[in-house]
Amino acid sequence: MADFSVAAPTEPEKADFLHDRTTRPAAPSERRALAHFVLLIVVGVALGAAMLALAYQARASWTEARDWVVPVTVPFYAMGGVALAYLLLRRAWIEASTGLMLLGLVLVTTAFNLWRAALTSGDDGLRDALTIIASISLGLAIAALIAGMAWVEVRRPSAPPPPER
């Protein structure tokens, strides 16, 4: 039975594991989980910024002024960047593969569009086609990445680590 007359109550029958601070396990490390969380945010923001840069590059080749399109779609680039970071850090390569392939297509068409811009001036049908392909591919890549993230979270939900014993 507990002795409540002392400054700190003790239980003689359970002294080995209940009140003895030397036998308690150490607290779980929060630093690793925090570092992983911060890494996810940093990588997600960087990837979202990269997608936004690709969108602005595609916008630069439009002949008509549509200045509202890229700023209005910024939340989707942010979601796509976070989804890609989530998939990469969770090592969900299959779920990320469609979005990565489409992003590769965006990079190739953007590079070819820049090369074509250096060679020509004025209206160019090929540059317009490359811009359309890059824009549609970027939109599909973002949709595929967000769907992949949702699929991974449904099939293998994020969970806290099991308690240490």
C-alpha cells in the first residue's frame, strides 16, 4: 500500500518500475520526427516553386496577355509540390511515377521551347504547341501527384511511431 505520509508518495511493492526514475525508459526523440516534418515542408515548397517557375516559363511564350492564369493556379502548384515531396519521402515510387514522367515531359518541352525561342522570332506554331503541351502536362502532373498522395494515404496511412517499451 502507498505511504502518503512522506514528501513523495512511494509504493514499496512497485518500486522497481513505477516510481524509480532510474528504471524509466528515456523519452522518445522528437527531433527526428521534427526534422522529417521540416524536411517535408522545405522539399515541398522547393518543388512547388520549381513547378511555378515552369508555369511562368510557359506563360512567357503566350502572345496574348493572360496574366491572371499563373497567379490563380499557385495553390495547385503548392499542393503538387507538397504531394511530390510526400511521395518521395514516403518512398512511394509507383504512385509518384506518373507525376514524375509528366514533369519530365514538362521539362523537355520547356527546354525545347526555350531552344526554339532562341532560333525564331515572332509567331511560331511549334512554340505554341510546345507551350500547350507543357501546360497540359503540368496540370496533369499535379493532378496525378495529388491523387497518388491520396492513394498512399488511404492504403498506408501515416501513423505515429509505436511507443517505446
